[in-house]
Amino acid sequence: MRAPERLSKLSLIIPARDEQDGLATTIEHITDELSPHQVPYEIVVVDDGSTDRTWQVLTELESRFALLRAMKNPGPYGFGRALTYGLERMAGDAAVIMMADDSDDCADVVRYWHKLNEGFDCVFGSRFMERGCVTGYPRLKLLLNRLFNRSLVHLFRIPLDDTTNGFKAYRKRVLFGCQPFRSAGFELNVELPLKAILRGYSWTVVPVTWRGRRSGTSKFWLLREGFHYAITAAALWLEHPRSPAVRVPQP
């Protein structure tokens, strides 16, 4: 095993569209969890064309939290475009992608940081493996999630049962190596990990906790996003139709 390359800063990239009610809680939880563990970090929140007070809330929070960087996606809009905008402007040498609705557990970010510093290029969170936890997941969405993720396990022959979960961590070299990104929306959550796996970057999977949002409304439209997820997965499979079974590489 090669000697781990120690990281200097972690960038938390958070796209936000009409998230005025949950942003403060999300930023507070990140700060409360990461600062005591001495993780060097920045928080990059990208306003993706919000029509509520999201930008005003962000600028107010920026004056309270020195490590917060508020940005605006100038358009065109879309979760994937906002995420790409933040990734291209991050100051860290690794990134964790998070949701703005406080659904991801910030304690898992600390675990991601330690795993990256063990030498892995990517750390993928699974809500459904042993010791993972999911609360408040809509029943129909959960059923379709499990069906689609299990199809990816068989299609790509990978031991990863939660590819669609956006809450993942990457070294910066992975983000460069997986460009250009084709996805404008939530399907980037599928494109990015599958590209990283297929291009041979090292990765590991850890159990994570997810809880349903307590404020605001979801921007995830099930039928539309499900279609885009399927198209993205099919396009990547067609690029690698004869790939051997993908094992979890060791760092």
C-alpha cells in the first residue's frame, strides 16, 4: 500500500435552490461537528437561481461563519451545474458533496476525511449497508431507489448499493480526471461515482446516516430524475460494455 498523501483542506460543496429555511441549521451543524475534530475545511454553498430568500440568508450567514463562501450559479441552472460550479472554484484538495437540507449527518464528514487520508481517492456513503441508517424516506421513492441501485450493482458488477446517494467524498484529482461532466441535474450523483470507479480510482464504502428534510420542499422530481439517472447509467455502460467486474481497489 502506498504512503497516504495527506490532505490540507476539505471543501464541502452544497448546491442550494430555495433553501432559506434549512441553510442556517446545515451550516451550524457542519461547524459544530468539524471544528472540534480539527478538520481544515471550507463550506462552499452555491445558490442555484433561488426565488426565495436563500441568497440573503447566505450573505447573512457568511458574516457569521468565516469559513463559509457563498456563490451564485449565473445560469443555466440545475443541481449538476451548480455542483460543477462549486467544484471548479473550491480551494480544498478534496471535496465532500452535501445537500442543503441537513439530511446528511455531519459526523460522517469527519469519517470521510479520515478515510481519504488513509489514501483512498473516493469515499462513498451507503445508507443501506450494515450500520447505515435511513429515516423519513418516502415509501415509493425508497422502493424505486433500491430497484435502481441493485440494477447498477448487476449492470456494472460493483459492490456499491447506494450509487445514487450524492453524499460522497473525492480527492481533487478524481474530479479533474472525471471531467467533462455531462449531467445538468441530480444525475451527476450517478455520473461522478461511476466514472471514478470505471476509471480506476481507489474507493471504499462506509455506512452513513440520512434523515428526511424538516423544512422546505424537495427539488427531486421522481419520474424526471429517474429517467435522467437511467440515461446516464446507460451511457456510461455503453462506454465500458466489456469492463470486467469492478472490485474495491485498495489505496
